[in-house]
Amino acid sequence: MVALSARWIDNCRVQLGRSACGGCSLNIKKQKVTFEDQINLVLFACYATTPFTTADIQEAVFDFHRTTIYSLLQAHVKAGYLERVSESHYRATQYAKDIMNVRGEVAA
């Protein structure tokens, strides 16, 4: 079982209450982002060996619209769990790897 920090759990719960499209007024069907989805995103980021894009997440983690994924990525960057390494690429911070108990080493 993964030991999660209380701060990370509270942060995810706050994000779940927000609109997936950042409060836009368009009348579109919104994706429901669960706590499990957010954990899956951070785990994917922690185990990724190279920086990843929204398309990588859309293909490997969940099939949400790219704006929903982008909003999740931005929230996790703001919280300090992910860092943006280029205009479209992200990677997990050491803090995220520590709270998810993931070592950044490749086993021989």
C-alpha cells in the first residue's frame, strides 16, 4: 500500500471540487475526475523514465479530453508534485516520488 501525505490528499480533494475546464461557461459534458484518477496520474509521472505529454497520459492513463488533462497537470504543478520541463513536457518532482515511495533508479 502506498503511504500518502495528508497534504497531498487534501490538495486532491480540493481539486476534485473544481470545474475540469477552469470555470468556463461552455455547455459541454464535463469529465468526472476521481481521487483514483489523480493518484494514477501521479503514479504514472513518478514511474515515467522520460518527460511526458498530455498525449502520453491520454494514451496510457485515462481517456479524458486534453484540456481536462492539462488542467490536472497545472494543478499538480502548482501543488509541487510535477514540474514543467518544456512547453509540452512534464515530469514528477522528487517530492512526489518521495510521498509515493518511488525511487528514481532503474533496477539492474
